[in-house]
Amino acid sequence: MAKKRTKRKRKVSAKTGQVKKRWTKEQIAVLKRLYKTHSNADVAKAVGRKAASVAYMAHRLGLYKSVRQRRETGRQNIRHRWGE
């Protein structure tokens, strides 16, 4: 007897009640390619997601920023906060 296919339940945000979009294979491929050398904001624009979503998915995939990118991000944060 053939197995009955069931629909996957859509994840719903507890805070807003909105349906969460699933990551496509193409978005994950772009994330893997760009994450190490680009800011989360730049990657987010490329995949059509929020920066927090990019950071979370990168963490789940075990991706890390390069040392150079982390330094540059730190410098940008200092300039942004202190106006240098």
C-alpha cells in the first residue's frame, strides 16, 4: 500500500501570527557564497531577507565570518556609534 503524502505544516510566528517563509535552495546557495566576505545587511538584500534571519540561518549552517570581515564590521559599528 502506498504511503499517503501529508502536507507540511507552515511555521507561524508566535509574536505576530505571520507565516514564516522557508529558505529556498537558491537563497541558501547565495548565503553560503556571500556570508564570509559580506555584511549581513548586504547578504540580506541579496536573498530578500532580514539581517537577523541571515545571521540565524548562517549559524544553523555552521557558517562563520572571515577575520577581515569581522574587523571591518567592528570598525563600521564604531563609526556608526561614535560618528568618526
